[in-house]
Amino acid sequence: MSNEAVRISADRDPIEIIAFRLQGQEFCVMTKTIREIRGWTPSTPVPRAPYEVLGVINLRGIVIPVIDLARKLGMDPTVPSQRSAIVVAEVHDMVIGLLVDQVSDILTVRADQLQPIPAAAASFDTDYSDGIITQQGGMICFLNIARMFEGENVNAYAA
């Protein structure tokens, strides 16, 4: 579990998250990293961009990359629909758009609802996840977008 996950687990304050769906699965990120949620709009392709970068959009005069979050997580590419959304996030002083199938909810959860990923599941890459949030209606994979877009990866997304 990451330092941030340990800090969150030890912290008794509620966690504010935005939950969204990708290919029938629930994921979430902390709301403090999110600037806004926009409806789907096609992006302008950028030659030789990384596989997960769909292109760029104009966000009130600022050109930002739009990343297919499903591709970034190793899933099949997202097929945008009317329910699709672009979650605009700020990470490492960079603004990016994350394409998701749909935004489910904005929730406040208890810190004790965040559970570590079971050791049996550790055979897959857990670098992007801080754990699982358990709820009465199911489970939500808690993503750490700061780790997802750190290091050398950040320069690849500069618009």
C-alpha cells in the first residue's frame, strides 16, 4: 500500500471521491485532484502521441491532452457515447482530461472503507491503485492518478 494510502487509512477524516465507470467496473479518485467534469467532446489527434492519448481539447483557451483512462489501465479502448465524460484533473502541475464511460457519483466515504488489495491479486500491477473501497452496493477501485502520471510519463502528455 502506498504512503498516501497508509496516511488515508490512518486518518479518520472522511474521504471525498468521485466515482466513475470504465467497461462495467467502478473506479474512483480523490476529488481534490479534480477541476471539473465535462461532457464528451471529440479531441484533435496528435501525431505520435502515446497509445492512450486520444488527442487534445481546448479548455477555455488552454490546450489539454485527453487520455483514454481504460487504455491507460490496460483495458480495451473506450468507445465514447453520450454518457461518456471527460474528468479534468490537475496532476504534477499539469491539467489533463480523463475519458471515462460515465461519472457515477461524488461520495464521502469513511477511511476504514479503504481496504488494501488482497495479496492473491498482487500478481497484477497495483502501482496505480491505493486499494478498494467497500460499500454496501459493491466495491470501487481507488486509483492514485499522481502515481499514474509521474516521472518520465508526465512529459509524454504535455500538449
